[in-house]
Amino acid sequence: MATIEQPPVATGPEQAVVTNGRWAGYARLLQMRMLELWREPEVIFWVFVFPLLLALGLGIAFREKPPDVTPVAVVAGWKANEVVALLQRSHEHASIRAEVLSAAAALDGFRLGKYALVVSMDDAGVHYRYDPARPESVLARTQVNDALEDAAGRKNPIPTASTASSEPGARYIDFLIPGLLGMNLMNSGMWGVGFALVEMRQRKLLKRFVATPMRRSDFLLALVSSRLALMLIEVALLLVFGVLVFHVRVEGSVASILLIGALGAVSFGGVGLLTASRAQKIESVSGLINLVMMPMWIFSGVFFSYERFPKVFLPAIRALPLTALNDALRAIILQGDSLTSQLGRIAVLAIWGGVSFVLALRWFRWS
Amino acid sequence: MLQRMRFGCPSRSTPVRYDLNVSVAVQCQGLRKTYDGKVEAVRGLDLEIFTGECFGLLGPNGAGKTTTIEILEGLLEPTSGEVEVLGRNWQTHARELREWLGISLQETRLSEKLTVRETLQLFSSFYQHPTPVNVVLEELSLQEKADSLVGKLSGGQKQRLAVATALVANPKILFLDEPTTGLDPQSRRQLWDIVRQFQKRNGTVLLTTHYMDEAERLCDRLAIIDHGQIIAAGTPSELIERLTGHHIVEFAVSDRPANNGDAWSKLPGVQSVRVEDGLFSLRVNEPHETIPALLAEVQEQRAHLVHLTTRQASLEDVFVQLTGRHLREE
């Protein structure tokens, strides 16, 4: 059509108007996104409460127990008191509890599992009755034998010393907290972006939005910003919880942790965006999200070290975004490493986020 | 088949586009939309909607109304054809046009966790010069519900909110896709009032509906769409007059189950006869001439009249006349 001149624009209804600035749409989108999240009790639970419960549960399950005391029955009779005295003098005196009993009572107690070992004496020397099927019984025999021989004056050819280690920084909970942090950033990024978008698409809300002059970039930016705001709260909650409840020591700088957290949140936001770029129904996107996250739950070292997997898998495992995020968080939180030492992992995260974002924008369906 | 009609003021021979008195708000020519290369949703559609009028697209479900309105709204690309809205087209002036249009889509479910006011604040923030939220709340009688969550609204209130999100844009043209579907009569009337108010302020309205009474009462002009084509267009009264005559006489007789209707078509003033489930519908111009003759004929055939009504013809009759089907038939 040849346009000679623009026809006069029809006059619209005359009414009082207000004037909006460039960022009015973005600000409102962000505000409403945060309001919606805040009013969704499930979101509060899964994003904030669930990781804390998980940390609490696993932290308690794998907490440091007081050293085990081995209960031992000593059959009353010849030299029984001597044996008990030897045990009490030995270096193992704190971890062996010896009781002197009649032979019958000792055997009964052993059978019921009350004692791990029955010690009796005769002319030939000391006799141990143990159950090879019970690990603590096997352990008790070695422990008591060693204690007796040592206390009786055995000369050890090599002097040895041991230190029990359950210091903060090397415990399971220390390993766990950064892993949970990473997993939580993945979960909330994938669900918070992916699921939310498909739900809006299914409701035809995305289509309604693009029927307005709303800038599409503002919309996506607001979504990412809301992720970052949540990330701050998620990281702070879990770290403070770890420090207060389990005395986790944060060695690295808080700024570095937050920067890595932000990168993780944005990167998984990108992956979530890609996952949700075309799906029409929340059922289908739920499946997709789980499909994407499942390998990382298993391989990325959230709950246990991925070094246990065969060596050929390790390069692939390290290329996963959650592995990079977990490793970087552990290095900074537990070892106090600097950001510059984590450039490789930062690159992995950036590439995942960047590539996902670009592909998502190309394939994204607004309706 | 009926010829497709071109709109325009019948009294003018020159194109009305650049006329100073009657400017065209929306115009499309040869609009076609084919989905996946197979389904032809719209098959060659011409429309001209004037500034300040309320124009209706009337048709049964699946006639292509939504596809048409979404192409005009710039949400769908036509397979072929030209669209011009306020003298601009979507390829070059999308952003500008978005500022000028207020749109209510079919079946949008707004966020349930936001309040009415928050929803309107959100939508108003997208426009450079929106109508203040309070003004819209008042106009749509939503003040009392302003701080209720959208999830707690009734169907009618939700629909009013959907129209409010369109009005908050301070639009020049309002596009409403089936705004009253599924609403109770009172809510429908409320929405009609809203549309009329907007029109009073010189706003242009394009709406789709499959309620003929809605089209009849609300629209200045309308186009009846079936199978992706316009089968008739004009003002509601024009259409009724042109296509059906003014009145419909309906009656049923006993004892004559196999009547073929021949006898009735010869009665004075009868333009056509339809039989449906034993009920005869005569299109007539002057009922007072036809009815006495009808009664005499019944007597002559020794039949008994079991039912007789006469009523003004409606758009429904127009549709039935044109397609042989009812509007609401699935």
C-alpha cells in the first residue's frame, strides 16, 4: 500500500490521564511478581522452609555422636578384677565399660546384645567370646585385646598417635549446606521462571500482556530481577541457619558468595526460560523441568561427592551447571577461595545461562 | 451463495478513508488466515469500521470471529490481506498502535493473587498516558471490589475487570472478544452500559458475540460471519428488513402431519416458509393481511390450530435465512 500521507489520527475519548515514565512497566511487573510470590504459601514453603528442614534433618541424622562405649562382660572369678583394673589403666579406658558378672548372666547379656564381648580367664590366659556377624563385637575383641596387651606392658615397634576429627569445616553438614544452596537456586530458578511462565501462557496472560505496549524485555527483566531478590533471601537464610544451628564456618567473603549465587540464579533462570519457551500446559512443563533437574540432583554432588562416580564421567559431570555452582560455593564457603580462582566454574555457569537465554528468546511463544 | 458485501456509506461514491467527517478507524481487505496450511479460519474478509461506532462481528462458534479480531489486534499474522488501524499498519507502527488500543481477549484468566486495583495498576503502567485507575474503577463500579483478590471475584466481576484492563489504556478503539459469554443477564446489561459510555466519549468499539440480541441492541453496524466469510452486513434493522421482512408468524396445526407448506406460501404477503419440528415460520411483511387468510386456510383444510404467535423478525432469523442453521447450534 502506498502511503501518501498519514490520515489524521481519530480523536479518542477525552479523559484525565496520567503519564508513565520509561520504567513504570518494569517496576510494576517486579512489584506484582513479588506480591504474587508472597501470597503463594507453597512458594514460601518450598523456597524458604523446605531447604532449612532438609538441612536440619540431614544435619541431625549425620551429626557427630559421642564416642561409642563398648560394653564388655567380664566373667567373675579368677583374675577378673585384675583384668578390669588393666582395662581401666589402658589408653582405651574411656571407651570400654567392663562389668563383672557370673558366667550365665554374662552369656545371657551377650546373647541379648547387651554386651559386645564376653571376657573370661583360665590358666591358658584370656578367652574372648565374640560374634563374628556383629561388627561391634568384632571391633570390641580387637579393642579389648589391644587395650589389655598394651596395659600389660607390650612394647610397640612403631610409636603411633591418633586424633579424632569432628571440627567444623570437615563435617557432613559443612559439605551439605553449600550443596543445598546450589540445589535450592536450581529448584527455584527452574520452577520460579519455567513453571510461572507456562502457567501465564496457559492462562493466556502472556498473550494479554503482549496486546499492550509492554516491553517484552521489561517483562523478562522483571522475572529475572524477582529471582535475584529471592536468591538474596534464600542464600542468607540457609547460611545464617547453618552458622547458628550447626556452627558452619563461612571462610570466604559474603560478596563472593552472593555474586556466585546471583550468577547461579540467573543461569538457572535462563535454563528455566528455555525449558518453558514452548510448552503450552503446566503438566508438560512439570515433566520437562524434572527431566532437566534429575541428572543434576544425582550427579552434581548435592548430597554426596560426585568423585564416587567412575572417572570417565567426571568431565561431563563437571560441565553441568549445578556441579559448577556447588563446587564454586563449596570452594568459597568452606575453603575461602577467591572469585578469581573459580573462573572456570563461573564460565560454565555463564555459558549455560547465556546459551539458554539466547535460544529461549528465539523460540519463545507468547501465546 | 450470497455475494460478499463491501462496507461503506452507501450515499458516498468516493472512498471514505480520508473524509474529514467520517474517518475510518479499522479497515481490512482480503483478509485470509490458514492454520497449518489446512484449516481456513478466515477466507477473504473486507471490513471498514468508522470512528465512534460500535461494530459487531456476529457468528456461531468457530465462524472465524476470534481469528479475525486477533488479526486486527495485531496478535495474529494474516496469511494474506491488508489491515489498517487508525491509518497505521502493524508491520511499521506496532508500538504506537498498542498505545491506542484497549483489548479484552476471550478467556484471559488474570492473576488470582493480585487485587483488582493491583491488576489495573499493572496494566496501566504499560501505557504512556493511561486513564487513572480510580476513574476506571468507578466507571466499571468496581470500587467496592478494588482490594479483593481477583480469585475471589464472580464471573461478571472478572469480565468487567477484563474490560477495565482494556479501558485503563485510555484507548481510542476498544476490542472486545465475546465480552458477555457465560454471563447472567444483569452482568451482560452492565457491560453493555460500559460499552455505550465509552462510545459516548467518541470511542470506537469492535466486539464479537454469538448473542444476536446483544448485537441487535448494542451495535450500530454488524457483519454476520460464517465459515470465515461475511455473509451479510449492515445496521441490525437494515439486515432484518432486507433479508427477512419485518415479521415472523409461527404456527402449528394438528391432523396435518405431512403438510409440505405449499398451501401456506400462497397466502398473501408471505415471502417464505420454513418448517421445523412441525412448527411453520412464515416471513411476512404485513401480519394483519396474512393472519386472517391463514386462519381461513386452516379452517378449509379442516385442521386445528394448536399454536400461533407473531413476532418481530430478529437477527437470528436473518442467520437462519442465510445458512439454514441456528446461531447457537453446535
